[in-house]
Amino acid sequence: MAKVLLFGRLSDIAGWRERTLEPLPASLSALRAQLCAEDEALAEALSAPGVQVALDQAIVRGDAALTAGSEVAFLPAMSGG
């Protein structure tokens, strides 16, 4: 089981902020593919430049394996000034 969190406009687009996925996807790329297959608008938002992924509260780049109890957060690009 993995806990998935969406922040900012990503949660607005998907209509949820927190979700538990079971069975556990094997990797971040598999998780992202699953979410994208379920929601076309979310797929577009997740592929936008600047979207970051945190695995167990640490920003990761590239792919990583998921383990039971993993927490994955998708963070929208930051803006401001």
C-alpha cells in the first residue's frame, strides 16, 4: 500500500488530496502511469514543467522503487515573487 498526496492545483484538478493505492505499484514511474491512465487532466498537470515528486518526504528525481508504507507527494511548480 502506498499513500499518495497531491498539493495545490494538482489536488484541485484531481478532486482529491490524499489517496491510498493498493496493490502497491512497483515504482514511481508505475505509480505516475497509473494515475495518468485514470485521469487525463491530472496526466497533463503531472507532466507540466516544474512538478516535483517527494518520496517519504524527500524530493527525488528520476525513478525509485516503492516499498510498503511509502508516501509519495506530487508538488506543483512554485511561483511567486
